[in-house]
Amino acid sequence: MLSVVVDVGGTNIRFALVEATGATLSSIKEYKCTEFESLDVAIDTYFSTLSESVSALCIAIASFVDDDLVKMMNHSWQFSQQSLKEKLGIKSFYVINDYTAISLAVPFIEDRYLIKLGRGEIVENGCKAVFGAGTGLGVSHLIKQDTKWVSLEGEGGHTSFAPNTQHQAEVLLYLQALFGHVSNERLLSGQGLVNIYQALVHISGEEKNQLIDPAEISSAAINGKSALAYQALTLFCEVMGGFAGNLAMNLDCKGGVYIAGGLAPRFVDFIQTSQFRHFFEEKGRLKPYLINIPTYLITYNNPGLLGAAVYLQQELV
């Protein structure tokens, strides 16, 4: 009998088998969510590739999971946890938030998949903060309880954006006119990078041929093809640094702050030379406190799957 983990994002869905000896992944497959009309169809498709029945399943999903009905915010899928469990016929069935999974992966990710940004050193077993920009902005904290790690869920990506420079304030005013409330996700996500770029286009009035894809904007910034794209990516890194510093202070995260998500790993070199760490530390009287907290960029390909495997192992034990 097999154990399977699923990582459901707003764009991609990933599957893997979990080896019985521990949180080791195999038979990893990735699909676009748009390939399937519903989650159960996607799961059936993966199960059809397996040679044995599945007895345990953990789904990590970019959504609230407090109620039986799960509705994705950045995709059209929705489902009843109980109905899906019965339809699949799986006894050990769990649905968790995607950043619950990603945070649980952090203590088990090898150092070679972590890029340190700036100074600071980890305090062993200290609280950790994990966030990442992708289709949305996921956030979680992680604490050590006895012999296992426990993820503290939340919706930190939807907290209000607070500017720290005049340039950021001008972008905020532009986005307020569009959205009313401006959450951090309105800037720190794939669409968020587009929002920043469009705000700068509006403010400057300089660029007629607007870029509309985050990959195009980051590429144009890195390759020097667009001054406004460069400014947009620069501001994105500033805001990300300030947001990371806020998370570090929320729960005394001396275990470090970790950046996941699909966006940041695309421009690692740019982040390393950006003002990310400056804005992380620049919290007035709290700067001496933040100087000692390390920040890392996760380059491991499947932290959501790994964390779901950790969760499944802990629950089954």
C-alpha cells in the first residue's frame, strides 16, 4: 500500500510517492492545473500511473482548509474534504495549507538548497518564518515542540502593505485607486510584480509598450532591456525585505526567515545584490535585533511535497 503527497498551487499541481522509510520522495510528476476540470480528476490521473493502491494521502493546497468545503482563491477548484475522501476510498486522508507544508519542509532541506542573504546566524530550534511569492503570497511560522516541528498557519499575505519610501508610497496610491485595500500580496506575487511595473509606467508616463507577464518583467530587468522593469524588480525586492523583517519580529524568529515560492528563485543574483537585506534590517530601534536574524532563499524544487511528506509521516507515527 502506498503513501502519496500532493502540492496544489494556483498554477501547478505536483504529486509524489513517499518512501516508507521516511520523508523521501519518488515518482514525482507535475501538471498544469488547467489540464483538469477538478482536483479529483487530477488525483485519479496520477493514481492510474501507480502499480499499487494508495492507503495514505496528504494534500497541501493554496487555500483555507478550516472547513469541509475547500475553495481555492487563485483557481476555480473547490471540493468537500469528506466527499473526496470517500470517493477516493482512502483511510488516512489529510488536507493542509500549502505553506503549512512548505514550512514543515524547511528543517529537512539540505544546506546546498539554501542561499543565505546577508548576515545573522540561526539559533538552534528557534522559531522560523517562511513565506513565498508565486501565484499568491503564502506565509507560515514554524516552532519546535518536543521532538517535532509544528506549523502555525495564517494569512499573512493578505496583511496591509505599508510603504517605507516615497517611491513605494506612490505605488501604494496607484494600487489603492485600483483595489481599495492593498495587501502585501498585491505586490509580492507574480501579478504583484506586474502591478508594481504598471504603477511605475503610470507614474512616469515613459513606456508605451507595457510588459504584462512577470517573467517578461524580471527578464527585461535582469537583461537591462527596460529601465522601468529594473525599477519594478528593485522595488519588489525592497518590499520583500521589509515584509520579511516584519515576519521575523512577529514571533521572534531567531531560527531564520526563509523565502520559498516560484518567483524569487528566478532572479537569485538580482536579489543578492538588491536592497532586500537593507529593508529587512531597517526597522528603526529594532535594527540591532534584526541584524542577528538570518535570511535564506530556498532553491529546493519541491518543498511543498517534502513538507506534506513530513506532515504525513508525523501523523501516521
